[in-house]
Amino acid sequence: MGVFTALKSSLGAGERIRQVLGVLVLVSVAAIALGFDTGFLTRVSAGSTTALEQRLLDTFKPKSRTADSADTMMIKAKPSSPDGALPVEGSLPPLSGAVAWLNSRPLVADALKGKVVLVDFWTYSCINCLRTLPYIRAWAEKYGPHGLVIVGVHTPEFAFEKDKANVERAVRNLDIRYPVALDNDYAIWNAFNNEAWPAHYLADASGHIREHHFGEGSYEETEHSIQALLKDADNQNVPGGLVDPSAQGASVAADFDDVASPETYIGYARFVGPEGSGPVHDVSHQYGAASQDLPHNAWGFQGWWTVGPETAVLDNTPGGLIYRFKARDLHLVLGPDAQGKPVRFRVTIDGGAPGNNHGTDIDADGNGVVAEQRLYQLIRQGGPVSDHTFEIEFLDPGVHAYAFTFG
């Protein structure tokens, strides 16, 4: 999912970002209320939280660490260098521990000596990851013939992302042709002491990490670093210039200036609210119809839902979700019923059909189908962005709802 909410409980950038954003949320929260009789959960966040997540990651760099073993990379803040040379941040870990590999036989760090290697940590329902993929694919195509090897490390956030068939389908649909390690047990993630989705680590031909970056952005800096390391490795005719990949659907870069709604998890394990609030845990409960007149960033359930730690399941129809949001794009991570039966749904904005503001996974009338476990783009607005009330009504029971994300 999003960069900030993916940060692990560890020292370095992740902890500092959590502390800073925690203070911002406490200061800015005016009212967060739970009303089971009205059936909505009110969540008011600091404005432009999603943009802050990215900007804070761009500001803070991980603190230096002591490696626990020879296989653990020591991450360092990137120092300034008068000659512009990239620092040595540690050695490339062995890339062992993946449960499977796609598009390649298993790769190991020693076998990659002599190649420039970009390791990209991602997971397929993460909106931030999806928006970096056009650049990763373009670099693989442009620099692969000149000595660059890209390794995608798919480390799951949700349980359904551990399913090999799900990842295979995502890799195929996303046109990913470079090697992908299925890091279901976080073996490679932990070897890197990684902090976030997405994250990349760039290693030179000698197997030394020379650059890392968390989150979206810094594409020009990364590409210049790729070019420099390829030339340092005596690769001939390294292409110059910068890629300008085309992106479609959810992969289009976010409009961070207009994102004023936060990534919102639907399961109770990561519910954020005042002490004592939150949905009923692990039992079917009826949430009453919420009013259209919600405050900014209020959201809630409608109908009978069973809310678990990771996901909420609609027990019967009618039922749905409602969110008062401000962003160009609205996405939902959804899955079909437990037997894989598709679930039909209808989306409205401010009580009407979305029309030209529909996302790639619905039509202009707001109709769509949840047929697989993934991120669904439901709203993409044109023109000025303002607050709107989003509603999704599921026409069949059994849908699994995981998280809202915005762009």
C-alpha cells in the first residue's frame, strides 16, 4: 500500500516519519466519532496527508545502522560528495529466501557480480508501487542490453498477495518482464533492513549498494545513477537522456497538490481513531445508513459487515461503503467472495453517476465487478478537485474490502 503506512517498526526514517505524522494528526484531528446507530466511522485527518507521506520520505533518510551479520546491508544516509560520486552503502545481500521466482531462475548476489543491479521492493496492490512501475519497466528495456539487471522483490502486505497465482496474474497484466522474487516470508526484505513499499537499492558491478530511495519520485536522479554505474563498469554505448514512460490507469502519477484524503485501512488492526472507537471485531454487525452530509474524510460501513483485522466482509445485501474525500483519484483494494465468485457493484458521487469522472474499473454509470483480489480504480476526476461524497453499493454479498487509497 502507501509508503508511510508500510514503514516497519524500526529505527531510521520509518520511526521518525511515524512520530512527525502522529503529531500532525493529533493536532489536526477536530473530531473522530463512531456511531453504530448511524453506521459511520468519522475520520478527520490533516490536509494533504498522502502528499506529506511522500514529502517526508523525500526529506528524511535512514540513520546509519550496525549490520547484524555479513548478509545484512548497513544503510547509510547519502553524504554529499564534491566529485558527485555515489557513496558505498554496503554489500548487496544474497537475495535468498524467496519462495519462488517469476520470469527467471533464482538469482543470487554473487552471480550478479559484473552487472549493475536495481532491486525494487514492491507489492501489487500498493498504489505507490504501481505508479513507479512505468519507470522501472522503461529502465529495464533501455538499459538491460547494456548491463543493468532489475530484480523485483514482491513482498506482500495483505495475505492474498502471498498467492503465487495472484502475483503471476499481476506480473502478466502489468507487463513486468524482469525477474521477480516472491518474498512471502520477508527474507529478502529483512536482509536489506528495508523500510517501505516501494523502495529501490542500486548496486554497482562489484556488488556494492551505491544508492537507495523510498517512495515515488527522484526518477531523474536514479536514472543518472544507473548511467554512471554502467559507465563505471566499462559498458559501451550506454544510452543518455531520460525515459519518459507513458502511464495509464492507476499507474498515472498522483496529483499530490490536491490529495487531501489519507490512505485508509478498513480492517480493525490498523484502524486509527480515539481510544475506544472502531468497528465491532470479528462478528457480523449491522451498520445503519450514513448520511450524505459527512464531514471531510468521514467514512463508514452501510449494512451487515464482519470486520476482521485485515479486511471487512459484506455478509448480505444491501450494503456498501461511503467516504467524503478530496483527491483526483479514489481506489479501493477489493476481493471477491470466499469462493471466488464475482461481486457486482455500483458507484455514485454526490448521489449521482460518476460520468466522465469514472475510473478505469467502472463505466460512466458507475457499474463494475470485483472479480479478483487487487486495487480497483473507481474515480478519476477531470478539472478542479474538490470534496465529494463517494458511495459504493455492492449488489452481491461476500465482497472483501481492504483499503482506500488516493492520488
